[in-house]
Amino acid sequence: MSQRVAYVHLPRFPVQRRVLDEPGLAAQPLALVHETKGVLRISFASGTAQRDGIRAGMTLTSARALLPALRDGLYDAAAETQALSSLAEGFLRFAPAFMLSAPDGLWLDASAASLFGGEAGLVDKVEAQARAAGYRARVVLASELFTARALARFGAATRACVALGDSGRALAALPLQALEDAPEVVASLRALGLSTLGELSALQPTQVISRLGAQGLRAQRLVRGQDEARLLPAVLPEVVEEVRTLEAPAESLEPLLFALKAALDRLSARLRGRQRAAVRLTLTLVLEPAGPYPVPLVLARPTTDPKLLLDLVRHRLESVRLDAPVATLVLTVDESCEDHGQQGVLGDAPAGDAALETVLARLATALGPEALGSPVLADDHRPEAAHAPGPFRPPRREPGMFAEARRSPPVPPPPPDWQLERPVRLLPGEGEPIEVELDALGALRTARVLGKRRKVLAVAGPERLGGQWWTETPFQRDYYRVHLDGLGPAWVYRRAGEDGFYLHGLFD
Amino acid sequence: MTAAARADSAVLERLRERIRTLQAAPRQLLSVLRTGLPPVDGLLPGGGFPLGQVVELWGEPSSGRTRLAFRAIAEAHRALRLAAWVDGPGMLYAPALPPLGVQLEQLLVVRPPESKQLAWSALQLLRSGAFVAVGLDLTRSGVRLSPPESRRLVEAASRSGGLLLLLTPPEAPADGTLRLHVSAAGPRAMRLEVVRSRQGGASRTVEVPWDLLTPGGPSDVGAGSHGLDAPPLPVPPSTPFRRARACTRDGLIGIQGQRPGRDLSLPSFAQALGVGS
């Protein structure tokens, strides 16, 4: 079965990325340079710089002579490939796999296009996602890797789908320059007076092989749409991490937050691509010269929402005092889980859900994740062990119209009888020992509770709770509900075989 | 325009109107949270705890304040809304809540590690607008709200339209918009007094039998108990203590619905303690 692939071409990706990180560079002549044999040469030039004659391969000195206002920056090939890979991970929402074509493009496996409105729909969605991330992109979907890439890089359309078997015709109008991997063949063909791929395609294979050899024949097969190369899925890094080195060390929150916003956008896109949601993150601020300063970020509920994450980070950083400026920031996802997404509902305010997520994240970060939760009942006779904190996962609200139609909420099952006699406040652990006074018949007269000796007005009980006899710590207690003067009912118990009384709860 | 197109247009308009109504509905559903206790709701101006205000339940830690607050929270849960409880003393006992009508999965319990974070937590919860009712329990926490903190809480409640139920101890009253003094009135009832109210009704008092606080809960003045001021009730022989409702086995109770020790009424302390025998 023939494959279908989409090529995403991001013209001058490293320059676009630099401008995204530093919006002040937009519309300014910019060149990224690398060092070769002690000479700085231009790797990429922005459109503005190119209009002034700056070309890749020029030395920085000659470029400066041509354009004194030229801004420059170092080109780090490894970092750019990493950034491209991060961007590609975001496209995994639409494609099961990708293959990089560094430094400025990537192929996507388009086999899942039917899920996104067909091939045209997939192309639109991929282009829209790139645009949302701040990049200009050209996307072409075809059956061969070469066809998709050549049309995306050298074709006229910014978005296109090439039907199966139509590749040769689609490629015919492209210039020979599209055969980027075979510069010798291109030079020979130019010498022969050819200028388009269509002209190469029209030659007899015997003529091609006699003049250009095996390389020429391979090039002809490519331009005839007979490329048999397959997409090799890239292996995703295990740790989702975004690193951002600031242009100048940040001494205030504002530039830091700006950089964080971009990093969180990328991180969220990557997580969404992997269909994962962040549970725990670490923001490491690399201070100059103090070194790394980790800031743990705990989320109350898994999320991929960059806005929520930024709000959480902002809140967290407000309480952090740094001794040195921040040179680099590293965002690492320490723990993630499967992302089930959130369903927008009609009638209910989506803003409410966001508000809930925000406040939960804020509280979890400030107080610690163990400080908030929803109580869960435990199957245990020992009162202090009969409940435990659990995660707060309120039931998903039904879409508004259905919720409206279903006016009456589900009737909960009746609580078991024993719950009816439980106090709403329980003292920690096994409670506090209390002093009691008994009359001649052994009835309770007074008890010292909450710092005062109080008259006992009435007693009800006992309820005998016992268990764990098979363990080292068996228990047997007789519980009484005791009405005390000036207070409401209190829950008091006495251990089997002991005379002392303990206050364990208050029916507040 | 054809008749069919006109009909479609009318249907669309009706649908739009319906959507507008539905979207506007949630805020209009609730204006007060009722406790479901006629004497209490009758006492409160508006028939319940008013949303958008700070209601202070001021009294001893065993006066019924918490159950009263959770009865209002249960009303919020019945309307499919969320509620939060900032548990200052860390004493909230979850097994007692379902009988009050509270849905535990719709209740967020916050236990800040430091007492100075209590008011801040409640403020965040209120400001979020995600919770229709927020409880702030300052009992035994040693915290007394400062006037600016109180102002911020009142403002947050007013802006978000949520209800803040503020539980304060006798020695540290706060600055609630509506303050109710809750106290025990003997073994039979609790007493509520409106101490402060902007909507009138101040100094009104009502007594609520303890039995009413937990629906279906035990009667403290019925069989199996006695008031020491009253003549002692005859202690019945060891008759099985059963409830009218059928019990299902859940591993906690016996096959006849009894729990260990529950079949006995008040035992003789004299016998148990070896006094006077």
C-alpha cells in the first residue's frame, strides 16, 4: 500500500524562531552565522536581509560591508534541530509519526487524514497549528517524500494535496533546483540546457543513464513520482523538556514571564501532541552566576493549558526571591498522565472550568498538593481510619441543555445507619483523655471538656467498636454521645478494660 | 422567502432564544442556600443563607454550627454546584457528611499547613467563582481575621456571588455581613440568634431540636438515653436495637443489621467501673 505523507516547510525556520523569541527583531535585517575555519559565515538570512543582498555562505564581514545595520546571532544546529523536533511533536495531534528534515522542514505520516476532514482538512489543520505557534509554513501532501518536499519548498501553492499517481505532473513545473540532494546532476542538466523537472522526466531513461549515470536515473525516478523512500518515524525523547536561553539575563519578572510564555506554549503543544497532560513540572532557573534554582510546580489536576500553567508559574514566582539574574530557564515535565481533554459545554461557562483549574493549581502550589482533596470513606471500624483524603475530581458537568433538561440530580443512596451517629468533628488520632466525675451509682456527672468542667446533661450509648484483634494493635471501645452543659453533644469513648474516658468527637 | 424558509427561521430563532435562556440560567438558579430546616430558614432574611455574602456562624465548637453549614452546602450539591471547606482545625470528619446530603466528590477540603494561610485560601476559592459555597473554619485555629482580611473576604464574596460560611469561636468573632450566634440550649435543642443582619431580623432567636440537624439521625432524648435532670428512664432489658430501614450487608454490619455492641442500651457504669456494686 502506498504511503501518504505531508511535508511541512518552515522557510528559514531558525530565523523565524529567533524572531519569535525576540519580537524586537521583526522587520530588521537579521543573519544567523556559524564559524568555519575561524571565519563567521552566514547560515540563514531574514527576508529583509536577503532583499539587501545578504545570502547564505557570505562572510559576516562582507555582509556587514553590504548592510551595516545587519543584526546577527549564532546558529546552533543542534538547538535548532531540537526546536524543530519539539514543534513536530505538536503535530502528532494530527499524525501518528513524523520524520525531521532539518533544518527547516519535516514530514508527517498522513495516514490518519480521514480523522481530520480528509487530506485537505489535514493540510489546513497542520498549517493552522504552525500559524498558531507563530510560524509561516507551507504544507504539501503527496505519496512520495521527495514530491511532498519539493512542492512545499519550490512550488507555488502554500497548501496542496497531490493525488495518487499525479506526482510527475505536479512536479513538472518545478525548477531543477528542487533536486537539492543531487547538485552534480543539476549542474549537468543545466549544462544540457534543461531548466525544469518536467524536462528531465521527459528524457528517455537510456539517455539519462548514458549521460548522467545511476545518479541521473535516480533523479529521474524521483521527478517521475517513483520515489520509494519510506517515512522513518522519529523516536520521541523520554523527557519532555523545553530549554530557553535568554538573550540577556533577566533581572525582573517581566522578561522572564515573556520567555516562559513561549516555552510553555511549546511544552503544551508537545504534550498535546503526545496526548499527555502535565501533572508535575519543574521550572529550573539557571542563575548567573549562582547556578540552577529549581521551582517545583504541582498541578491539582492534569492539564495542557498553557494559560493556566503560566498563571500558576507567575503566582509561584511572585513568592520566590532570586539573588542573581536568570540566564536560562528549563521546563521539565516530571510526571504526566493520559490526557482525556475537556469537553466544551453549551450553557455552562467554560470560564468556570478554567477558574476551577486555576485556583486548584494555585492552592496546590502554595500549600502543597497534600493540603487539598476530596474526602474518601474507608472501610475501617476504627473511626480515625474511616476516611482518607483523595483527589478532588468533581463529576464532569453535563452539557448545559442536558443538565437543564435533567432538573433533578441523581438521588444518592441512603447512608448506612452507622454514619447517622458520627460526629462532624473528630479530634486527631485517638482523641484526648478527659477528666470525668462519676456519682455513687457510677453515672457520669461532670466532664472537663474544652478547658472547662461541664455538667453532663444526658448520655446515650454505647456503641461498641472493636476490631483488628488479629493484629498487634487490637482495639475495643465503647462510644457514648454525651450532652454537656454549654456545649452540644460530644462523642466520648472508653476503652475496654480501662477506666479512663476520651473525647473523640464533637457533634458540631 | 418561502414558507419552509420562514418556518426554519422561526425554529432557529426559538433555538437561539432557548440557548440564551439556558446560558443565563445558572446564575439565576440560586440566590440563597437553604438549610432545609424550617425554623432556621424562617429566621434568615431571604429564607436561607444569602449568596454573595459572608455568613458568620459564631459559637462553641459543639453547638451545631458545622452541621448547619453543611446542610447549606448540601443544597448547593443538590443544584450540582461545587463547594469548598477550609478546615482550620483539621477536624472535619467525612463519614458524618453524607447523611447531611453532602456529596463528598463535589466537596473540596483544603487544609493549609499554616494557620495564616486559612484566610488566603478562602479568598482564592471565593475569588475563583468556581465554588458556590466556601466554608472557612477558624475554630481552634488561633486565627482572628484582621479588618482588611474581613473586608477582602466580603468583597470577594460579593463579586463572585459565592457564599462564605465563616465558623468562628466565641472568643474571636469576625466581621460577617450576617452573624448568627449558635449555642446549645440543653440536651434537646440548639439556639440560633441573629446578632447582625443588614436585611433586618436582628435579635431574633429560634431553637432547633438536635434531632433535626441530621435527617434520620438518632434521637438523643428517646429510648436508650436519659436526661440526668429528669427522672431516670427505665433501662430496658437487652432488646435488639434495630432500625426500621432494611440494612444491606456491606461488611460492616451483622446479618440482622446490628453492629457490635449496638444492641445494648446505656449500660450501668456502676457495673462497668466496679463502683457501688
